[in-house]
Amino acid sequence: MVSGKKNLETDIAAEAARLGFADCAIAPASLGPQTSARLQDWLAEGCHGDMLWMEARSDQRADPATLWSDVRSVIMLGMSYAPARDPFALAEHPGLGRISVYAQGGDYHKTVKTALKALARWLVEQSDDVQVKVFVDTAPVMEKPLAMAAGLGWQGKHTNLVSREHGSWLFLGAIYTTLELAPSGASADLCGSCTACQDVCPTNAFPAPYRLDARRCISYLTIEHAGPIPAELRAGIGNHVYGCDDCLAVCPWNKFADAAHRNQAFLPRAELAAPSLADLLALDDAQFRAVFSGSPIKRSGRVRMVRNAAVAAGNSGDPALAPAVAALLDDADPVVRGAAVWALAELDPARWEAERAARIAHEQDADVQAEWRLADAPAPV
């Protein structure tokens, strides 16, 4: 057992650093009524889109004590995945797919949770009666408000956490504990008058500062959303095939982020740093599983990745991708077929028109039929 409880918070931070966390701080086990009210308003407006799991346990999400009545303190931890290269580097290479920085390396769920469990075990060893629960992104826990309450950073106008030391590049984890720990103190909001994150969004996903409409967010559309990507948002997708870092990458506070602090598990894999759209379009299910083994991308499945690649191909302006897109017109999944129809119209209008009548006659899916009936390509946002 630790002698002198007054040093426990310092010891926790030191052990967290040894385990690979870039930052550690203590939050009280309550977020207050304002956080709950904002969450309920956001849900009521439908801004969560298809993410029904956010409303299913919203009471537990808004109040740590509702999830676990014995919690007395929350240890918030951040693990850096700061990129060594500019996340916008591929924006001018439309034949390549842009994968969000966080997904280019190993699965953060596994890496962060392993370290959290190690810290939790260490904490239990310091006291005979302490209880703990660890969380990484898969439970009804509001990591970003808790991180702000702990002092790891503040929620910027893009609604993501911003750290003075690590910019926008922190994976967050939480340890709920029965220990009464001294809170570290909340962070101040240092966004000031800056609107860079709002201005850069290609799909206008921010109706107001500190407000995100996930239904228009590229990360949501390419990862969480299972159906066709709305026609009016496709041009804004650009060559994003999994997630989007645009609003994070433009944040001026990133000038303080150092890739040297990045956990080595998140080093980008060569095949994920700059994949060709042609390769992504050709993936079958077995190939998808092989390429994305050990990656968080694997959870989304082959259909969403190929759908995204088809939309990116349609945005590329490269007719050389038309044959690969046309091969998907007979894909077993209607979401993929629909994306391929749109992309073919963008890349090879003559072939699209030539195949149109016969394809409509034999297509059983209403959404895909609708794609064939579009007379014009969607207008950019």
C-alpha cells in the first residue's frame, strides 16, 4: 500500500508515462447538468445520425455515476498519435485514398486498453480496497468532456479535444475508480477567435462553433454510416476513404505537437499511408480482411471501404479508374453497386448512358435504380 496518499496522484502520472501515455490527469466523477443538457439537445436534433447507440444509453454517457454508482474519481489519459507528415499531403493526389491518421497504424483500442489495464492493475496494488473500471471508446463514456474537466485540454470549435502540448492528436482512455483523488483542474478554452476548423470542412458539418452535425461529417459518412452516401455530399468527400483529419489538421495548436511523443504502435503502415484507389476498388472480402488485419478499419468492413473508394474515384476526374468502377456494377452489395453507378457517371458518362436502360430493368434495389435514373451528376456542396 502506498504510504502518504498525498503523493498518489503524482505516482499515477509517473506510472502512466512509463506505460506510454503522453498525459494523465484527474477529473471529478461528475460532468454537471450542462453537459447532459447539451447531449440531449444534440440527440433531439438528430445530429448523431445512425449512431443510435449514443441515445440508447445517453443517461449513462452524461453522468459517470449513472454508469457506475461507486465511482469517485476518473483518471483521464491521453496517448499521442501525432503524425510526422502533413495530413493534407495526399489532398492533391486524387488517385490515392486518404485514411485518417489515427487508422494508419495499429488498432488504438487494443494498445490503449492494454496500457489502461496495466495502470489499473498497478493502482489496485497500491490499495487493498480500490476498485476500477477501464474504458476505451466502446462504452457510454463522454471522454472529451471528462478530459476537459481533468485538464488534458479543451473541446475546440470542432468538438474534438485540443491539448496545448499535443495538439489534436490524442487517443483518450478513462479509468473509473472508487478512490477519492484530487482533481487536476479543468482546462480553459483557448480557441479564441480562430475559425480554421470550421472554415476548412468540405461538407459544412459545423452549423455553429462547438456544434457538429455528424450527418454531414466525412468521418461519420465513411466509417459509421452504412448506407449510400448522400448525393449532395459526395463531391465534398474528395479522396477521403476512411475518416477525415481536416478540421484537426488546421488547428494552430498542432504546432506544439511532436511526433516523437507518438506511441510506436501507431506508426503508419506503408499499405495504409497512401493506398491507391484502384487497389481499394478491387478488394474482395478476403483481401480486405488481409490488408486491414490489426487495423481499426477492419471493423467497418469491406462494403464501406469499397463504397468510399468508388465515391473517391468519382471525384478523381481520372477516366483510367472507370474500368475498375464498372467492375463493381455487378457487386453483390447494393451499396457498392450504387456508389459505382454514380462514379461511372462522373468518369465515363457515355458508358453510363449506354448501360443505363438495361441496368435499371434488371436492378432489384430501389436505391441503385435511383442512381441510374439521375440525369446529372450531383452538384458540389
